[in-house]
Amino acid sequence: MVNDLYGYGDVALAKTDTKRDSRVRMAPAVRRDLILDAAQALFMERGWDAVTIADVQEAAGISRGGFYHHFAAKEDLLSGLIARMTEQAMQTTEAAMSQNNGDALVQLNGLLDGAAQWTADNVNELRGLVQIFSRPGNEIPYRRICDAEAAVVMPVLKAIIESGIAEGTFNPVDAGLTAELMLSLSQGRREVLIEVFDLASANDLDAAVDALDRRLRSEGEICDRLLGLPVGSVALSNRTEYRRMLAGLVQ
């Protein structure tokens, strides 16, 4: 449940014993985060299928109108959560990358390494999402996850590729199309990830890491070719962080 008092500039949000006072002004960004916080907690507690929009409204203390001002459907909550987590991951990773003065390949590998590390560090928040996309029939929620993630990552990835072209590190056919293809590789992992999570859940962590490593090494070699680099240049595989992530997911 949300805290009793939120401050946002000159706007304060107070909660009564029964429900939030609808007359108290709430900044839109704060209201949106409040809804997402409630949705994330409920999805983790009850699972995706068991949670309704009404449940989220009640947990957040938000009116029906307040909810629909930000989200038109339950699936929009999933998109919002993924976008928010991806933005947090990118902010953390880009902050670390800003201290590195290497070329575009160094920046790209730093982005990939930072993303893997952030995922392993925040595995508790991701556990509920894994349950969503790994269930049979949840192709549409998985598509939402991919689209929301791509919207955040695409501009950063494209900028790195363009920088690499300008400095002569990369030699792709087209920066934007190459970024799209690289992201499409990650978005096509669903079946492999389901297999990996099943192996980890069966306490075969070594086999799970091996399966994920094989997939990511292959993707890395494809990225090398797309960027005009020698094989092994794009360090997409990170066994240490894979193991840490998978171990956290099956706790």
C-alpha cells in the first residue's frame, strides 16, 4: 500500500482511513507512478491474470477517472511498468558509460554489460514479468513488453551506432535498420527464455546458463556482422550476470 503522504512541489497527497480524498490535487506524474506502483505490487503478489483494473484502482486509492486518464487498459499498465524499468536501467547504465571515454564499440559493450548487471540487481522486480510472458497464450502481453522496451532502448542504440559510423568503428548498411534488427534479436528470445527459466526452476542452473549463453553468443556474432566487426567484438554474453539473474528468479 502507498505511503500516507507524498510531496510533489507544492502538491501534497493525503490518504484518509478509507480512500484517498479525491479533492486533493495530485500531479499527473505522481498519480501515474502511484498507479504503476500498485499494479506492480499486485502483479507480483497475485499474478497477472488474477488482477483487475478495479484492484489496481483500489490499491492505489485512485478514482476510475484518474486511472483512465493515464491508462486505457490493463495491458497499458504492463507497457508502463516495462518502460519505467527500462528507463531506470538505461539511466544507471548511461551514467556508468559517461565515465568511459572509449569508442562506440566500448560504449555498446558497456551498454550491454550495464543492462545485464541492472537486470541481475533488480531481479525481484522482474520476477512477476517473467511469470507473465512465460505462460502459454500470453503472446500479446509479451509483445507489449517488447514494444515498451524498444521505445526506450532504440534511440540510445541508434545514437551509439551513428557515433560508430562517424568515427569509423562500425560499417553497417544503415544505422536505424541495424538498431531495429539488433533489437529484434532480443525480442525473439521468448521460447529460449521459457526453456531457460524451466531449467533454472528445476535446479539445473548450469544447463540454464549454458542455454542462455549459446543464444546470446549467436546473437552477438550476428550483431558483429551487422556492424561490420570481427567475430567476438560485441560482448553480448555475460555468464556471471546470467547465473546471478537466474538464481534470483527461482529463489
